[in-house]
Amino acid sequence: MTSSSIPSHVPAHLVRDFDFADMRGGTDVYAHFASLHDEPDVFYTPCHGGHWVATRYADMEAILTDNIAFSSHHQTVPPMPITLTLIEWDGALHADARKVLSPFFSPKSVSNLEQVARDLTISLIDGFHSRGECDFVKEFALKMPIIIVMSLMGLPDEDTPYLMQISEDIVRSTDPEVQAAAFQRVFDYIAHNVMPKRRATPGNDIFSAILDARIDGGRPFTDEEIISFGAVLIAAGLDTVASTLGFLTKFLAENPDHRRALVDDPGLINDALEEMMRRFHIANIARVVAHDMEYKGLTFKAGDRILIPTSAAGIDPHRYEDPFTVDFARGDKKTLQFGRGPHQCIGSFLARTELRVFLQEWLKRIPEFSIKPSAVPIAVPGKANCLRYLPIVWPV
């Protein structure tokens, strides 16, 4: 934990020692975030250089939606070592960059990827099915989503393990030195392995579209922006889907009644997926106060950072009745899983497709599974909560 002095505009009674990435001996990620619901709507912590923390779904939604008062210039706590193209741009520049990606994530384009996701899911399962056990994280969750993104970006399959480790270091680490080193590796990869080939022989992939695009009044992307753009997409390939896969699978392994309901009636999968994503929000993101302002009687100063722990939003008792209970028939499943406002995740339709395909194909092949006896899954909080270890077994 890093600390800073408390700014003079922060009331002393609203200071808490809360580190979103440190459970301090706890083992339940969502109990860690549920503790926020005993705190004020917004409080201040000196951790990670000092920042505000929103604790209620309503405030998180309001802050994410208002991109004028709350900038995306830094989307993480602590800030990434560089400004990330697209996700940390605001206004027209962000909208221009988003237009470049939109065709690749449209329902039509995603429908073409659905069979890729299905074939990949089946292939990965077939690789370990006969063993009757696997470490779900290493053998499935970390592989399936990034391979899909590799396909979108037109990158060679043999580079997947290298880029997978880079994505891990960018998304999972809270060590700025580890993140900076990972960014440098992916920058070098894109600069030397990708851009020269795309310039020489353009294709129908995302990188070719970026190289051909015009933004900000008609200028092309700079090399630095293209490299950052690619780094964001590669990291995103591992982020939400891989983490969500882990928590969904752990839940189904530990809750046979829910699992068997989906096996008996696959038609429930869409509703079940929305409810499980509601229960297991993943991202803990940030915004920056754009100008001095008052918010709910508090003084925010330009440059103040605000943590938006959506992990707490999905289990907020002020928003949902009995929020810890997974109820596939729950009427209100609206979530902040993919954000809100102009920066809502552009890949949300693709992510839902990957998760739905996983549930369909996994439950056909492995309808009965559980946590390996005497093994202890390892879940950790972070910019994206994740399972580091999930050993599961099934009859063969």
C-alpha cells in the first residue's frame, strides 16, 4: 500500500484505509467489496496515492455516465504508466477512435466469430476432457478469449503464449514496474512484428483498419497511438471474459442445483448468464474529476481520482434485493459489468457471445463437475478480479 497526505478539501471523517486490491488476509473477493456498503456513499482513502471511492451502484452509474464532469483520462488506480489510446481519451477524439472499432464488434461481425468461439471451446475441452480434471484458469479461461482477439487482430496463433503473459502482467499486476515492462514488450511486438507487415500488406483485421483510419479532424493515428491502441486490445482480450469465466465456473462447480437447471434446460442460459454477471462484477475502474465541483455535498477538486468498484455495485443491497443470491429468474439484472456512458465496453456483445458459447458447449460435455477435493481455489481482487487457480474435477 502506498499512502499520501490527505488533501485539505477532504473531510477527516470520510477518510478510510481501504485498498481495493488487498483483502488483508481475507479470501472472499466479494465479501471484501461488500464491506464498502457499510461505509458512506463516497469516502477517501490514502492508498495508491490517494483517491475517492464510490460505494453505491447509483453513484457509480452516475459518475460513469457523466463524461463531462468525470474524465476517463486515468481509468485505473493506480494510473497506468502511459495514457491508453481509446479508453483514456475523451470527447470527439474518443468517438473517432471508437468508430474505427465499431464494425469489428457489430452483431454481424460477432456472428461470424461465434463459430470460431464454438470450435475453439470444443477443442480446448477435448484437450483435457479424458483426464477428468483441469486447472480451469490455465487450461481454459486464459486461452479462450485471447485466442478470439488474436483472430480479430489477425495475429499468428504461435504468438498467443507470449502475448498472454503480457496481458496478464498489464491487467493483473498492481506493480507499476511490472506493468511498464509489459507495455514495453507489447509495444516492441506491435512496432516490429505487426505494423511493418500491415503497411506492406493490409488485410481485413483491426490493425489494418487503424492504419487506414483518420481521426481528430482528418489526421492519421500516430505510430505511438497505434501501438497503444493495439496494447489495449490485446490486454482487453484477457480481461473481462477470462475473469468472468473463472467466477462463473467456480459458482457452478459449487452450486449443483443451478448447474443442473442449465443442463436440463439450456434455454435458461441467457438469463442465467446475465444474473451471474450481475452477481460477479469484475472491473474496478477509475475516473478523474475534470473541474472543481460539488458532489453530494462534497468538494471535488480537478484532478481528484475516483475509484468505481463495480464489484461492489453488483451486490449493493441499496440496489438489489438479496444481492448475494443468484436467482436466474430475477427480474432486474441490469448491471455495470460493461460500464456505462460513452466508454461502455465496445466488446460487450462479443463477450456475451463467448460466455454463452462456453456455457452451452461445456455443459454438454461436462455436466457434472466440482472443485477438486482438498484443493483451494485462489481468487484475488484487482483492476479486474480474477481466479488465479481453479482446480475442477468430473467423472470420466
